Amino acid sequence: MPKLLIVYFSRTGGSEQMAKAAADAARAEEACETILKRATDAGPDDLLTADGYIFCAPENLAAIAGGMKEFFDRSYYPVLGKIEGRPYAQMICAGSDGENALKQTARVATGWRLKMVQEPFIICTHAQTKEDILANKTIGEADLEKCRELGAAMAAGLAMGVF
């Protein structure tokens, strides 16, 4: 049975909600095992044993959040040359832009020679004040549905062997 690994990092709950929505939908595909892991708990062995990936992180200070970056730093060289061609997708939670975090994750995936199989997307919370930025986030239902669609599509694609 193929395995989908969803790795996420979240400080204020937005990315966590997104990742959980994707995981819940992916788990409905019974022919694909879905593993959801916080970036601080995931590592090279998780990447090596999975057949496809969804990476979900917030953008902090115009860059990928430190916890996700640290996961990539710890995992990059141990899996280099060992996961080439595997499918991936990504989701970013941002207060206004998110493009730089999206690009940074894509660069890591390019280095690993992963294959992007779903268009990445950014969910914008419009948090602009210090209070809003630091506050716990609530992702709207329409945005969570996008996350569910991504999770379901990744799991179904892995199960059918189309990636």
C-alpha cells in the first residue's frame, strides 16, 4: 500500500488546520496510508518510507517558518539521491504574501528531484497587526476544502499509481 506523508509546522494553528484537513481527506482513500507529522517530529526515515509528500508551513517574516526549515535542514542530505521522482505538493499559510515560503519549499523539492503533481497554493489570513499575527488562526471552510481536495487527490493518485 502506498504511503502519503504530510509534514507541517504551525505556531498559531493555521498550517496545522490545513494539514489536518488534507490528512483527513487523504485517509478516506483506503488504498493509501496517510501519515501526518509535525516537522519537529519528522525526519529522514519518514521521507524514505513514504511514496509521496505534502509539505505545509506558514510564512514568517517573508520566509518559510523556522521549524519547517529545520526539518528540511535535518533531512536534506540523508535522503539526497534516495527519493528522486516521488510526487509532492505544498500548502502555505501566510498573513499577506506567502510567495517566498512557497519558492523556498519548491527549491528544496527541486534539489531532491521531487515531482510537483499538484499546484501549490497559499491561504492568506490577512493578519497584519502584531496582535493578529500572533493570534491563533481559524482557517475558513472554503480554504479548508481546498486542503481536503489536495489531500484526497494526492492519496488517490498514489493509490492508482498515476504519479
